[in-house]
Amino acid sequence: MKKLLLTGLFLGSCALLPAQKTTRIPAIYKPVRTEMYKKGWIDFNKNGVKDTYEDPAAPIDARIEDLLSQMTLEEKTCQMVTLYGYKRVLKDDLPTPEWKNQLWKDGIGAIDEHLNGFQQWGLPPSDNEYVWPASKHAWALNEVQRFFIEETRLGIPTDFTNEGIRGVESYKATNFPTQLGLGHTWNRQLIHQVGLITGREARMLGYTNVYAPILDVGRDQRWGRYEEVYGESPYLVAELGIEMTKGMQHNHQVAATGKHFIAYSNNKGAREGMARVDPQMSPREVEMLHVYPFKRVIREAGLLGVMSSYNDYDGFPIQSSYYWLTTRLRGEMGFRGYVVSDSDAVEYLYTKHRTAKDMKEAVRQSVEAGLNVRCTFRSPDSYVLPLRELVKEGGLSEEVINDRVRDILRVKFLVGLFDNPYQTDLKGADEEVERKENEEVALQASRESIVLLKNDKNVLPLDASSIRKIAVCGPNADERSYALTHYGPLAVEVTSVLKGIQERMKGKADILYTKGCDLVDANWPESELIDYPLTDEEQKEIDKAVGQAKQADVAIVVLGGGQRTCGENKSRSSLDLPGRQLDLLKAVVATGKPVILVLINGRPLSINWADKFVPAILEAWYPGSKGGIAVADVLFGDYNPGGKLTVTFPKTVGQIPFNFPCKPSSQIDSGKNPGANGNMSRANGALYPFGYGLSYTTFEYSGLKISPAIITPNQKTYVSCKVTNTGKRAGDEVVQLYVRDVLSSVTTYEKNLAGFERVHLKPGETKEITFPVDRKALELLNANMHWVVEPGDFTLMLGASSTDIRLNGTLTVVEPGQTPAANTAKDSSPVSASTNPETADNVIDNNLTTSWEGNKGDYITFALQNGAKIDGVSIAFSRENGLETDFEIQLSSGGGQFLTVYSGTVKEYNKLLDFRFKGTTASDLRIVLGSDRVGVAEVKLPQLKK
């Protein structure tokens, strides 16, 4: 690669800054105009006096007001815009004499992505000499910063902004899994480390503001940017967002800018169209799902930046909404940083939303709404010039401008730009970026993000000592590009899955490889709608993979998605494996050899055929540059997978919306009996539910405690249980706490995630896990859109997934001043009946001589334990005349809708009879009588609610 392969660190001369002529990169950076740089302070305005804004000991607000009072309108408006970096908008890598004639001669708010190596989508990384090594890059950004400090009147430093959702975007840096993969670790401490490393490497490279974390909540699996969300649960997004922000902003090393504010990630039909117009959600859903993470991350982590999204909601563009950018963001949430626009959000007000007549009107609306900095791939003049015209014409108050600039300056003061504007430790940059300890954290993140979806008959882990030949195929087997996309490091060394397997089995087994098929076929995506025949070339490559599989002891097929199928502006109309991937998989499975499917992708896929016919499936997401090592570690048992799904896998796009959390009965389908004589009309249930994930070991839950069990709305309780590793391998379990409001004034979600903890356990080891539960876990938005905790009972559930609930208990909330005794509910029976309810408990008294009796159509209902899985029940009927009678067994998954799972005839009485049906998860079981004067004497139901 031109220039980057040179080992010398010599620089060319700079006409504007002649003191840096042909100089070797020093270990420590020192600026040129030494008279400006005083002991303990910098004379930014070059007047020889320590002004308040130049005094590190002065309060930040006083420094802001002093500087603001000295600024002209030209200088203020220059702070309100971003200049995109080298080869995006800016033509120069280093300052030139011409800069003294450009708009930014009066300063600039931010320079984005300068020399980070990214050129354009689809182009290789830049070969500019200043993108690498780290010391040279930091030196170059210092030189740009030096222009603004030394060559502008007030010397206001610029904010160097950059992307960083999987490591800071740079030619090289520590490369982590995409944010979706990071979400699947369920590991707060790990995410904090990722944030710490991302922020530290960014600052060492010269950046001071990083566009992360993504606080969007995933709701439509077809959406192109699903790879960028932590998951579907607003609680999980908030918890991980808080840790990422705290790590990034540690000691104010950088500012973190969360995106995209607000209601961005649930577009109609997952269609993006750049403007992401009007997501289809109710106001209450927006608050509970999409506002929730931003509110918590701002309040609990002190988020310093927010990117305003370019969608509208309920007809109002977010970019011009005073309600969202000021009333809610600053007023209610207490945001004290600055708002930057997402791409053409301002321009879209008149080009797409058509709520502004022209650019000037779009600028006015945006600034009045609360926008601080316009950021897009256009000349800063296109924003600043109409902004100045508006002020001079009286269209905008200069006091509004002052308010917007105050926020920008506050962030710059907080991150130390006025006290330490340069990254002086150039040698340290080379030592820090991609250092060994950072890479170890990246590998840990890759391992922890992997989810074991299926493992029939313990096919995994593979026994390396008994395998002599392995066939590896699939378009993602030797792929690396998933780790090198935009918004993260661009040119790091990536270990593919094939390479990871080869390195792990070097000298132990032969590895046979062929691609098998491309990621997509020539007719994709139309081939998802029309079944095009395989071409001769496609068939030939599949046949080659089959031939190798026949020779091997095991076949590893690596499928999924990539930059062609997922990413920004790449929403899909299907969730099936794209192209010829399923053809390849079917052909390899047909060989009869053991097959393991490894998925590398950025969204859930409807892998129904694989789930039914492939014995083992690993979901690796986009696992970062260490992904191949991590996958090999899991395949061969060097690492026990412990990731859990933070997203739901629908069986088909026809089920969407299908996600977590959901309202009671909203995901229940009619009919459970397939076939010509059945009543089933559609595919039911999730392929894999939220929170799901297998392990090479097993875990047992016990000892649920809720203390105290009765609280007032503003009190806190603690829920604890013991978790034991009952298997033979050490492993990680993600213990999940869910909450359900039993009776509420408005409908609430069936389950809300309210806590989680990833715990590592050795074989036989037991640990007690404790979760605090406070009002934020119990709140609902009432009819007046106020967050309240309504007195009553809450079911607290602990389990291994949202459907695999192991323990449950009741928390009671009472009004302050009420005594616990007066509000302790009596134990209620889990059995109810449509008639003669007073005798319903006779069916669970272990006495065949007592019974409940009813007539045709009457029924008796049994409440089951939370998350109960049921495939049968034992019933003893009674009938005085002894005649045969018909009956039905029905199940409900909540919400009062019962579906028949068994129809039969009773011929024997006063004897427990076993009735079996297809297993499912249910909340209630009901027995419906088919004749008059029939009794139920006894029912044996282990899943009966305690």
C-alpha cells in the first residue's frame, strides 16, 4: 500500500506552519507559537492576559460566558457546524495558506472523520500517509488543531468527532464485534471495558468525541441497521448504553454521542428511504421502548452528545421539533451536552418532509428546535451563511444562537480542549492503539457474543483428538469484510472462521475448503420471490462442497449475511438465508455426515429448515476481527458458549412485528393442529425467543427470596436465587429477571426485563444472585401519560430466557402508611370453574371421592407456573350413570384466549387417566365438558401454580 508501508516517519513541509518542516515524529508533541503557551494556561486570544475562559481554575459556566461575550456572530455561527474531514468535504489533510480565506478562518465546531481512513462506501481505506501509524495520525490532528488555536482570533479548539460503535473508526484500532454482538454478551463489565478502550484509543489518536453508543431499540428484524442495536429490550439497551457511555467518558477522555434521537428504529415495513419517515408506533410505545434508554443514559451516565434523527413521528420531523429537542431532551431528561444532526436531517425538512420551504427555513426551524451543530457531507457554508442571514434579518434571535453555542462550548471545556487541546503523547499512541491487553478484551467479547442455538445429542463440542478431516464451506467461511465495515476500524488483521479452524487443528486434521456458493446469487433479491433454477456453475460449486463433506468426519457450513445484505439502507423483504445458501446447506446435510451450521450475520434469520434438520447451530453475529478464533474455540470446546439472544428469531417475516417485550396475547395465533383436518392457519411462535441460548453444561435454579415482599412505590426490594452448575463443564449462565404487573389500569407488557447477570460457574459450583427492584422496574404510563407505580401484586420471574422461567414469586406494592398485614392478600387457589366454583378445589385434594361437577360447555381452569412447558395431564373423571362422554383440553398463553390441544372420549371413571398432546408453553389449562352431569374428581398437574 502506497506510503503506509513506509517505516519512516518523515513529514513534508507545511507552507502555513513552516516550523514543522521535514521533521521526524517526536515522542512528545510540542506546538510552535511558544509565546501562547503559558505555564498552566494557554493565551488563546493572544492578548497576553489570562482571560476567564483561559483560566483552568475558573468555573466552567464562567469560562463559557466570558468566551461567549468576546465572540462575534461569525465566530458563533462557525461553532454550529461540522466540517467533514479529508476527502469527504475537506480537500486537505493538513492546514494550507488557503484556510485563512475559508469559512473556518473564524473557527469550526467540529471536524468529523478526519484522516480516519474511510473514503466512501465500497472504496478501500485511504492510503494517505497520515492515517497510520497512530503517532503520525495524532501528530496530523494536532497540526490541524494548531491552526484553530494559533491562527484564529479567539483560538477556540475544534472538536474532532468520529464513529465508534465497534471500536473507534480508524485505519487500525481494537476491533470489536458489532453492537448487536456486544449486546449478546449480557455483560455490563465487559461493555464498560469496550467503552473505556474505544474512548482511550480515540483520544490517543486525537479524537475528542465519538458517535456511540447506539440507543435505538430493535423492533423489526428486516431493518438494515439491526446489526447496530444492542437488542429489543429497552432495559437491556439502557443498561449496556450506560456502561458504554461511562467507559467512553471515563475522566472525560472523550464525549460520547448517543444516536439516534428519537423513535428511529421502527419504520413502516422496515423501509428506510433515507428519511425513515414516521415510524408506526403509539405514543405510549414510543415512551416505553424508545425514550426509555435515552432518558436513563442521559441521567445516569451523563451522556454529552445526542444525534438527532431524520425521521418524523406523528407528522412532526424530529429535527425541527422543539418538543423533542428542547422540552423533552433538555427540560425533562436534563441533557447538558450538544445535539448534532444526523446527515441531511436539516436538508430533509424541505427536500423530503416538505415542512420547510427552503434551506434557510429548515435552518431556522432546526436551530429554534434545539439543534446545536449541523453535521453532513456538505460544505459548512451551506448552513452557516443562511444562519447568519437569519440573524441579521431578525429571523433568529442572537440569544438563541448564544444558547446553542453555550452547549457546544460546555462540551469542549468538559473534555479538556481548552486545557489540553493536543494529544501530546505521540509515542503513547503507538503503544496504546491495538495493544495486547485491548485485543484480549476484543477476543473475550467475540467469545461471549456467540449463542448456541441448537446442539442435538451433544454434537458440540467436537472432539479434536478423534477428527482427521474437516470440510468447511459457505460464503462466510473465509470472509473477513464483516469486521471491516464503516463505523469501526478499517484495516486490521481479521481471522476468518476458516483460518481459526485451520490454526486450531494445525497438525491434527486436514481442512478441506470450498466456498460452496456466493453470499447472494445473480438474481438476488428477486430470487427470494422467484425460484430461479441453479446455474451450472452454482451446481458445480455445491457438488464440490458435497464431495468434500463425504470425505470428511464433520462438515462446518458458515452462512448468513454481509455488507451486501445488511447495514445502513439495506433493509430486507425476507429473513431467509439469501442466495443459494439453503441449497448448499441441504446438499451437505444430505451426505449424512455430522453438520454444524455457523451463522455470521447482522440480524435474526428464519432458519426453519436448519433448525429442524441440522444437529448443531452457532450464531456468531459479526464477531469482530477475532471472530474466527472465538468460533473455533467454541467448536472444539476450548470455550463454553454462554451468549443469550437479545432479539427474537421469527419463523417468517409474515409474523412481524414479533418481538420482546409484547402485550398479553399479542403474539398468540389461532389453531395448534396442522394438516388438512387441523385448525392451524399459520406458523405459530418464535423460532428462538428473547433470552434463549444453550450451553455445554446445565444449570439449576433454587431458593427464590423476595425481601421485603411488601413495599411502597418508592421503596426497593431485593430478589435473589441460587444458581448451580449441574453439568461437567465450567460455563456461563445469564440469569434473567422479569416482572409482570398482575392488575393494571392500562395494558402492560406480558413480561418486562428488569435485571440480568452473567455468572461463571465451575462444575458443581453454586452462587447466589441478587437483583435490586425499584420503581423503574414497576412503573407504567397511566391514562394521563404519567409514570406511576400502581399498588397491587407484581409477579417476579427468574429464568434462563423469557420463556424458560425457573422460579417465580409475588411482590406486593401498597400505599405509604398502610400496614403490611392489612394489605397481605390471602392465598388464592390456582383452580377456578365456570360453575360451582366452591367445589373447584376438590380436584386437587388427592381424594377421588370428592369432585367438581358441571354440564355440557362448563369448564374448570388451572393456572400454571410462569413459563410452564406442558405436554400432558392426568385426569380422573366421575359420572353417576357411567355413560361415555366427550371432553376437550385447552391451553392459553395468556390474555384469556384458549385453544384446543386435545379432544377425546371418557370411557373409564374414578381412575387417573393420562392424556398427551404436543408440548408447548402455556399459562393456563382448561378442561371443557362435553355432556351434562359430568364430574372431575382429580387432576395431577406438576406445572400447577403454587
